[in-house]
Amino acid sequence: MTGKVDEALSYEQARDELVEVVRRLEAGGTTLEESLALWERGEELAKVCRRWLEGARARLDAALAEEAEDEDAE
């Protein structure tokens, strides 16, 4: 479970796996090493989710700016 997260993961895939990681950490019963590996995986998954959300926000901002420019041109 350690290592870099596949950058090709969709937002939904990363989010769903992150939810599972959190569930496992909250359930307990893992060794310290397993808990650390889960935490590291969760951090990487959270980064993927953040990048997707930032990209979506940038696209939305660009679309809104373009729409405002179109309205100003009329």
C-alpha cells in the first residue's frame, strides 16, 4: 500500500480509496507500521483529490470569466 499514488486515478477513485483508508485507520487493529502506511497512502490520495478540485475550480473560474467577457462584449 506504500508508494506513489497513480496520477491517473479519477477524483472518485481517489476519494473512495481515501474513505476506505480513513475507515481502516479509525477501526484500529492495525500495527504501527500498517497504520503509517495507511496514513501515507491517505496523504497521497488527498493530494490527488486536491489537484482534481483545484483543476475543477480553475476550469469553472475560466468559464465564468469567459461568460462575463461575452456579456461585456454585447
